[in-house]
Amino acid sequence: MQHMNKLVLLRHGQSQWNLENRFTGWKDVPLTKKGIDEANNAGILLKKNNIKIDRIFSSVLERANKTAEIAMKALDTENLFKDGELIYQKDQSLNERNYGDLVGLNKAETADKFGKDQVHIWRRSYDTPPPNGESLKDVVERVAPYFNKIIKPLILEEKNVLIAAHGNSLRAIMIEIGLYKPKEISSIELPTGSPLCLDFIKGELKKHYYLD
């Protein structure tokens, strides 16, 4: 039986601005009560499926950090904690897409201000950034070097790695590992707080699925 290892992509639990339907980007926004429950449930699902995590990575944003901490407490494995604190690596390379001038606006306000068609292009095109912000292509170019230098070697070493991050930084990783092509990615929705498992054998992606 060949050894299989996992990369777990975990979008943070619902944040206050997810709830209010606002563009969040790099703004630090807390998790809602529902978001805390989602993060806790993510850890419970990992435990139920007997998934051991060796290394954890996160963006530097509070909603992703808290999600990682809550989920790993629920997973309850001593190797990940020191003096009660979660051992993990934070890097802004894994931050959400910077929405520039759209940050703080809710989706309806944005449509009123810039026009519905224009907002749709900013949200769903691959390479058109909003004013003073990043396109998804920009996010891929930011995430990919970090992923390839820091995280990919661990996958090749057959470690189980969890990344707690954001819809767009996780989409960028999906593109980088060849799960989706750039033109497909805009239709891929990542639910908050749901662990997406990618199974590898000797560095080759074999399957992907959400835990239940």
C-alpha cells in the first residue's frame, strides 16, 4: 500500500463582513459566532476522519489565524501546541486578495457606485483588478512562490499540511497545483469552514473532496 498524504485547504469561518456581504480583502475582521462554530466543526471533521496534521500555515489575517487555532484545538493533537499556543507559520503571501477601493463596501453599494457589469468583471475575471487592488492573477503570482518554496517540499516529504486562508488565496493554490485552470476558477466556490482534502501519493495529486 503506497503512502498517501494530505493537503487540507481550509477557508476561514464566516467573518462579520462575510455576513454583511462586504469586500474584506486585507482588512482584519473578526469571526462571527457562526464562523467560530464552523472552525470548531472543521477540527471535529478532521478528528472524525482520523487526519493527523504535521504542519500548519495561515495568512496574517485574524479570521484565518483564529480559524486555524479553533480547528486545531478541536482536532486535539498535542504535537501542534506548545504551552497552549498553536505552532504555525503565518505569512502575508497567503492573505486574501486585496480589493483596493472596494474594501468595506457591500456588494449592493459597489454595484450602485461602479455599475453591476463592471463589478462582475472585477469579481470574476482572472486578470482585471479593481481600482488600487489585485486581480486573481496577481494573487496567484504572490501565492505561488511561497507555496512552491515553503509548502510544496513538505508535500513531497509526505507530510500532512493544513492551510487556513481565504477564498482567493486558496483558489490560487488550486491553480498552482493544477486542480483548475485560470478560466475555470471563477466558478469555484469555497464554503467557509469546510476542510477540502487533496490526497497525494509521492507528490502526485490523486483526488480531492470535502470532509463530511
